[in-house]
Amino acid sequence: MAISKDVYKEFEDVVGEENISDDPAIKDAYRSPNITVVLPGDTEEVAAVVKLCNKHKIPFKAQSTGWSFMPPTYDFIFLDLRRMNCIIEINEKNMYAVVEPYVISAELQGELFKRGMICNVKGSGSTCTALAMSGHGHMGLTTSTGDRNDLATEWVTDEGEIIRLGTLGASDEWFCGDGPGPSLRGILRGGGVITKQATKVYHWPGPSVYPLEGSSPRYTLSQKPSDLNMMVRYFSFPSIEKLVEAELKIGESEIAFELMGFCPSMVSSNITTSNEEDFATLDKFTKEVQGPGFMVIIAGNFPEDFAYKKKVLAQIIKETGGKSLKTVEDPAVESTLLFQCTRVCASIRETFRAGGAFSSMMVQGQRYDNHVRWLEEAAVLKRELIKKGLVIADDGQQFGWGEEQGHLGHTEIFCRFNPYDEKSSKAVQEWLGKVGKRALDGCFAVPAMGVLPIDEIGKHVSNYHIWFGKLKKAFDPNEVGENTGYSYVGADISGVHTSIYKKEPEKASSKK
Amino acid sequence: MAIEDYRGDVEMCCRCGACKHIPLQKVKGIEHSYACPSIAKYNFHAYSGSGRLLIAKEMLTKGFKYTDKLLDIVYNCQMCGACDISCKYAMDMEVLLPINEFRIKCVEEGHTHPALEKVINSLRKQGTMVPGARGKRAAWAEGLGLKDATKEKVAVYYHVGCLTSYDKNYQKLAKATAKILKKAGVDFGIGYENESCCGGRAFQMGYKEDFLNQAKKNMAMLKKAGVKTLVTGCAAGYQAFKVLYDKYNLKGKLEVVHITEYLARLIKEGKLKLNKKVNMTVTYHDPCYLGRLGEPWIHWEGKRIPGYKFVFDPPKEYRRGTNGVYEPPREVIKSIPGLKLAEMDRIKEYAWCCGAGGGVNQSNPEFAMWTAKERIEEAESTGAEAIATACPWCEKNFNEAIKKSGSALKVYDIVELVEKAI
Ligand SMILES: Cc1cc2nc3c(=O)[nH]c(=O)nc-3n(C[C@H](O)[C@H](O)[C@H](O)COP(=O)(O)OP(=O)(O)OC[C@H]3O[C@@H](n4cnc5c(N)ncnc54)[C@H](O)[C@@H]3O)c2cc1C
Ligand code: SF4
Ligand code: SF4
């Protein structure tokens, strides 16, 4: 990046010589030729770096663990928050945990398990930040979703001001995001840097440590899931209506810990340890299922509770014509799904392993009726790509899950493909555009941003983007903060999670 | 194979970051969640397994640009392979092999590290990885009456290794091994001055040619002596003879056994009786080169099947750390009366490195010490009085870290514990 030696020195003075670099090798590892990387150690250093960016009008961008970080094409100061990796507090009584950005979910979850508690973990996996931010995950049925879990937050604005939001604004307490004290939760959607955040935690009926045995990549539980008062099953249904009915009943009866609307390919990816094994297993599963399905995890607090929940589940499945996938009833397979889908430790088996990239379109808010119907259409379009041999053949299936016992939901469909095959990449991009547009035009849902232009989405939702633009301007007068479309923090706005960046980023002197 | 041959693998890296940590389902909290010493110490993503692959990917496309920082990244890696295991829990791709090839390329193109050059010069001149080694390789064996395996046929050849042969503080391991093998009635011999460095550490440092020279020299000697079974107490040596020699088709039918495997066998067969009590609680440190990297080499040649899937013809079987040597050392420990084993958080295929691997103890002693101290603290947290290991390089690094940190923890090689029990 073309910042002068003097300016570089100013940043260096903030973070120390060993925590700044613009060496080409360092940049290569961040997949961006445009950056100077700084590793701030605390909130004050973050604020000082951001202030310097304002002073010199150099754009900046922060990352937590960097999994969905998409490097911009303009020159920027890049704040890698790796050194900010402390769990500040776990408050058992008020059920929250306060973390810095580079605490990963696996770490927080490990600590919480010991206390009989659990946090929401983003579906991307427990390598990602434990900050609440926006994030939907496997356990949403009981642990809700990222942007409904964030409580008090420490935030460095785009101008470098440190703001303490929620109860933190009026006290040292972290228990509420909305006050007493300022609440800016509604606008914490891109921009600034979250340096500490409290996230809600929930009751965990499972063990404090999973009794794992065996070696990688085939860990298994030394006890049967039923010995832990836990059970995993996969059910397929004769129709989407029956699946929806079953999901609603499960939510209503509050008997499940997790309900993951996996397609068979996600089950087979999870339980297999190589691509070859995965494709063979998927073939078998595709023949076994009768229609769309979901995976459900029951977790009893004690044997009688477990027995009750199982009984209710059996009744619901009977009423809705569900069919259990026999392979999952094998305790070894069940074990794998149990710890993997509660610890969220194998999502790259589901997404990247097969072809090297996946590209996703998701809709959020509710799950039933509209969203599921949109999915059916998106799947038809996906099957066309499969027929042409452009994406991994998984029968066009999709997935999603209910959140807060089904009052909310997340619905998603993705294509896995080889990102180095131009034809595939192009076809997938077009498919994304089509299904995104269909979601809007058919009034099914508002698709996640990144695929469609913000203006196009905005006009369907009260022109919120215009208001957001004004807010952004007020917070970021020097236009140095994130401006890639007021995306929600937590997932970068590009809908494409690929492992490559083929195009040389344009050499732009300014991000405008 | 060269770095170019791993283009497909480096392109597969999705930047998930799992290679920084132990397998995620094993993470019990904020402590001991990291697997990679390099990222844990140096923080820039470049120092992680993934960062190294991403650099390789860029440079394979745009050409190799050697900056001081790049070399700092390259040489501050213990080649411990923890990243490789964590990645392969979920992915079908190589991680450590391209990292290793990257380093080999640096060496081949003359971008070496001065401290490692010194070590390699010693290897070239004296056949040992212990620079400035004085005296005879087998001075420790004087008066023990051990057979010379190059002069008479023996059932077992004991390869002593450079550090154990030359470092006065670790010759005790050779003596203990000889004593135990004698006690168990094993017909064994040593190579005396014909023993030469296995070359394994040279390979880790990137000096492939020097490694191959050593390997060829050793195999010629062993063949001439008619050796069928080689036993060694050095984890680096074990991995060299068993895995690397096989990789380069030099091993032939030689049976390579680590001393802990051999002792476990002798104990099972009733040939070695451990009857003296050793009242102590120890924790066990899996040396990387005995544990995950001690997994046998898998010969495979094939091509990626064109198309959208990352699959090969014939199907590629990956070394994922499943078949490393984990149980035999534990079996030996458990056979010693009075000795209790308390496990650390990071064990077996996801053990934390002692810090000495990849030549880091020579190229950056401070980093090697930092890594060892982390392990010492982890060992202490188990409540054990001592950390047991099965490699002289680990023992040496731990001893130095303990000296520096003032820890009260004791360090033993398993052969020392067995010696106490006979
Ligand atoms: C394979 C895969 C699967 C995924 N599945 C899901 C899923 O099921 N559900 C889901 O919700 N998401 C999913 N995602 C996206 C997911 O939300 C993110 O991967 C995750 O939240 C990223 O966390 P991170 O720590 O890696 O963020 P980063 O990659 O570090 O950052 C992501 C974005 O947030 C910004 N950011 C990060 N930290 C801060 C901070 N402290 N302050 C301000 N801005 C910040 C960054 O600038 C960037 O724009 C998936 C992604 C991948 C790659
Ligand atoms: S090397 Fe493997 S584990 Fe590491 S980021 Fe890449 S894909 Fe993930
Ligand atoms: S080999 Fe070890 S030190 Fe090197 S990158 Fe991998 S885990 Fe880190």
C-alpha cells in the first residue's frame, strides 16, 4: 500500500513495530495487495488507529477471525483483531458472556459447557468469532440468532470515538444492549469496530465435556448419545407441507434442542471423512429419503425429560408421515452428528471440501410457507446447473433451520463448485442473481445482501438504505469506514465464499 | 514432488482458520485451544498453516519474491504438522507437505538461515547435527561391551542418534537403552563410528539433498550389515527412517521401530519385567515426529479427475494423523508400577510441539523456548510432577525452558523411567 514512511511510522507508534507490516508476504496471506496490516492489542489502540485513518483519510477495515473477510479493492489499513482474544467475563447469574473479537466460538462454548451453558454458534463454524454480531447457526432453535443475542457493546466509531452501548453506557454492567444508556443496536450494521461485546448464553442440557475417543478424523463418543440423554435423528417427509407441519409442531412443543433443516448431502458430508466416501454416502441417502427433511437433536435434562421429549417427537413424526434415515440411528453416526452439530466443527466438510468453493443465497426472518416455497423454485434452477455438470450434484437440495422455537428462521440454498472453472463460477453467479431477484419480485423474502445491488433491495424495504446512508455519513464524515453497502457485520457482503480471488483488484486510489 | 505439484492443495485453502487450533470438538475453553505455535506467537495470518499456503498460492502465480519477512515466516515454523491434522479433519488437501516444499525451495534457491547453515555444515563435515561435536560418536558406549552391528550379525540395530551420541547430558539415554535391552536379553548392536545422522532434521530444515545423501549412506551401511530391524529412541530419527526413507523409496524392507514400541512389545511378551515402583505422576508429551508425523507414508500417484469435484484417480488416501505412534509410549508408562499418567489437554495427533522442530531451536531459540514454556505450563496444569517424552530433542528443549522459567517440573525420557523400574 502506498502510505508514506512517515504515516507508517505513526501507525507503528500506536501498535509497536512487531504489530504492523506491509510486507508483500504478509499481504499475500491476507489475500490483498492493498493493505497495511496492524494488530491492535486493545480498544485504545483500535481507536488510535482509526483516528489516524481519519487524520490521513485512509480507509480502514477490521476483521475478527477473518473467515468471511473479503478484501476491498481499494488501499486500506487493515485491523486484524487477533491479539484481542480475551473472555472478559462469564456471568452465570445473568446469563451472558463478554468477549473480545478473537475469542472463537469453540473457546467460549468450551468454557460455557463447564458451567452448564451454551452460546449461539454461527453456522460457519466455531472457528469464527464469538461476538454476537449477526450470525445464524445450527442451534438457533434454542440459542436464537446473532443479532438477537448481542447485549452491551463497546464500539469504536468510524471517527475513532469509543462508545459504550446499552447498560455499559450507564454502568459497568453488560446485561442489556438497549439501556439504561445509549442503544445503537439498530444501526450496528457495518462500520466502526466492535471491540467487546456481551452475548446472551443459554441453558445446556448436555455434558460439560463430550466423552470423545478415537483419532482424527474419526472421533466418536465413548458413550451412546442416549446415555447422555441425547438423541439425533434425520427425518424425511412426503411433502414440504408435512415438513413444515412437523417443524412447527416441534417448535410449539419445545422438545428439541436443535432442528437443522439439513438436506441429505449435508448429513453425508458431516459423517464422512473424504470426498469419495461423501459422494457414495449421498447416493445411498438420496435413495433412502422420501422427500425434504431435517435433522433434529433432543437433549433431556434428566431421563424422564428425555423420555417425554422422545415420545412427543415420535408422535409428531407419526402425525406428519416422517421417515427416519436408518444410518443416523446407528449410535456411531449419531454420535458424530451430535458433537459436530452442537460444536459446529465440520462446516467446511459441508461447504468447501467437495469442490473448493460454495456460493449461497439465504433468506432470513421466518422459515415457513414463503421461504420454503422460494427454496423450491431456487432448487429447480439449481438442478439445471447440476444437469449441465457445472456444480456438485446434490439433487438441488437446500437447508435451513427454525430459530426461537420456529418463530424465526433461516433458509438457504447453495451450490458447491470448482472456483477455478470459469464456466461454473459464471453460472453460479448468474444463478445467485436469478434466485435473489426471484425472492424479491415474488415477494418471498429479502435476500441477504451482496448479490443484488443495495438500491434494488432497499426499495423493497422502505428505502431503508437511503436512511442508512444518511446515518453512515453522520458517523463517518471522512468516509474512511466500511461502506460496502451497510451490510450487517458478521458476514461479508459478497454472497460468494470462494477460496480464490482471481481478479487482480483494481488499482484504485480511492474507494469511491 | 515440488511446491508446484501442490498447487491444487494450496488453492483449496478456504481460510477457515481451523489449522490454527486443535480440532474444534477438542477445545475445552480458552486455554490450550491453539495447535500452531507459530500463529500463537507471531499473530499475522502469514504465520499460520493457512497463511503459508496462501503465500505459496500467490507466489506460484506471480513468482517467488524473497523478502526478509518471508524468510522470517518460513523459518519460524516447527514443521510440527499440527495444522495439517486440524485441516484434514474436514478437508481433503495437503498442508504440511507444501509448507515443507516451500522451505526446500527457499534452500535450493539459496535463501537459507545462517544458524541452520551452520548446523548443515556440521552435518556435511562431521555427519552430525550437533555443531562442534567433539570426540567419538560412540564414546558413551565405552566399556559396555556392545556388539558392533557392522561387524557381526545382530537381531536388532540400535540407532542412537546425533544428540544422544554427542551431547553429554543426553548420553544417559543411550546408556539406559542399552541397559534395558541387555536386561531383556535382546541381541542388539550399534554402529559405533559407522553410525551417521539420519538426515531427518536436515529435511525439516529444508535441506532435502543433504537428507538424501544421509539416507543413501545410512541405507547402504544398514544393507551391508544385514540389518532387518532398526530401533531408535529419537523421534526425528524414527520418522526419517520409517516415513521419509519410505517416501523416497529408500527404506526397502527395513523394519523401523521406536524404542517405546519395542519396549511395549518386550513387556507384552514378558521379556522385560518392570517390578520396581516409581511413585510419581507424569504427563506424557507426544513428540510430533513420533506421534502424528510418525504415521506411515502412503504411496500414491494419480491425477485429479477433471471437473468440479476435488477427487482423484485412483482415490487419494491422506495421512490424517490417525496412525501415529500414540499408544505404545502410554502402554509402557502404564506398565511401570507406581507411575500414574495424567494427560494434558493437547495430546496425540493434536499435541502441542516442544518447540525444537524444524530447526527452530537453532534458528530462533527464543521462539523454541516460548513454545516449550507453553507446554511446560500445560504439563503443570495436570498436577504431574514430571513430563515424560520419547525424544532427546524434546527433552533438551524442555530442560532448557524449565531452567529459564524456574519451574519445578522434572523431565524424563520414557527409557529413563523404565530404567528406574528394572
Ligand atoms: C463456509 C461458511 C459458512 C457460513 N455459514 C454461515 C451460517 O450458517 N450462518 C451465518 O450467520 N453466517 C455464515 N457464514 C458467514 C458468517 O457470518 C461469518 O463467517 C462469521 O460471522 C465470520 O466471523 P469472522 O470472525 O470470521 O468474521 P470476519 O471474517 O473477521 O469478518 C466478517 C465481516 O465483519 C466485519 N467485522 C469483523 N469483525 C468486526 C468487528 N469486531 N467490528 C466491526 N466489523 C467487524 C469485517 O470487516 C467483515 O466485513 C458462513 C461463512 C462461511 C465462509
Ligand atoms: S489450511 Fe485448511 S484448516 Fe487452514 S484455513 Fe486452509 S482450509 Fe482451513
Ligand atoms: S507446521 Fe506447526 S508451526 Fe508450522 S504452520 Fe503448521 S502448525 Fe504452525
